[in-house]
Amino acid sequence: MKLTTSLFIIFNFCLVQGQIFFENQASARGVGDSCGSIALGMGISFNDYNNDGWDDITFATQGSENVKIYKNTQNGFFILETQLNPFNLSQQKQPIWVDFDNDGDKDLFVTSNTDGNRLYRNDITALTDITVSAGLPLENLVTYGASWGDYNNDGFLDVFISNRDDGVIPNFLFKNNGNGTFTNVSNLVGISNESRLSFGAAFFDYNNDGWQDIYVINDRVEYQNQLYSNNGDGTF
């Protein structure tokens, strides 16, 4: 009995000592911010937008507030980049940084479920809205997520846009033309033209054949998730 009791005490002592405790440091580090209460959540991104070797933080926000970009000061603290933040007062769902033009710095793509999505070219000291010149739609697609991947292996990242619209707007795949513009190839490559309440998608090579496939997550029981298998000839 004494041995059992001793082992129990030692076991519990090890459990206590082995636990990792976290302390909320957001406010102390300069990012104790509230971005509004949005149904089904919003997005956050960690990315080194200015190529200084330190990850910065980007918040999606509620309507009437700009995207919020916090610069990493390299000493454990962050400052709000008020001069850099793009003018985007729509409710946002996902900010994602991606080097779509292969110029060595990450550009910003912001999705919205209340207004059109926006693509901003990163010039380090400024973000320029190039949505129109890039050939991307301005109208509200009720977009929740956007995933980037090179589906045709041409060296340029394409974008799959997941739209959570019930009965009208389907998902879209936009091909990167390699010249700063995009083309909607959804119908050409075999992406369903049915609206399926999609939350997001991911590019990955599920069968190791060297081609990026697409997995889409959808809302509710009646809309099953979808796996698009890349045929390697520009179609799924």
C-alpha cells in the first residue's frame, strides 16, 4: 500500500512538473486588439511582409475597419502599420500573403463575404490594389477562403476561391497567367458549377504523381466535401 501511494504521488508530481503553462501576452506585446464579433469567425496571418526576417501579423476585421497589419519590431513587440494598411472597409474573412508575381516579396489577398475580394501588390512601403488590372472579380462572391497552388506546374501560383453561397455562386479556380493577370478556368478544368457552401480548400498532391490536387471543405451534411484529382493535363 505504501509503495502504491508513493508511486501515485510521484506520478502526479511528474504530471504537474511536465505541464506547459501559457500566459496571455497580446496586450503587453502591442497586439491586444479586437477585430469585431463576426459569425463563423475571421482570419489571421503570420508573414514577413517586409523581408526583414521576422514574421508580422495581419488581422481580418469587421465591416467599417481596415485590414490590420502589425509589424514585428524584432524585440518581441508589434506596432500597427497605419500607413501601410490597405483601404478595405468591408468585413473580411481571410488575409493571405502569397508571392503571385514571383518578385521575391509576398503580396496580400483578402477575402470577404460581404464585398468583393481584393489583391494588393506589395511594394514593401505600400500596398497597391491591383484587383481590376489582375482580372479578378470585384463583385461579392460571399468568399470565405482562398487557397493558392500551382495546379498546372508552370511556376506561378493559381488561386482557388471558396464561396459560401447557398444556391447561386459556385467556387472558382483562377489561373495565374504569369504576367500579373488571372483567368477564370473553372469550367475548362472541371470545377463544379454548383454552389456548395464552401469554407475553404487546400492544394496537395494526395497520390504523389507530381500534380497538385484540390480538397474542398463544405458546410452542412447535404454538401459533402470534395476531392478534385489533378489529371496532369490541365483538368480535374
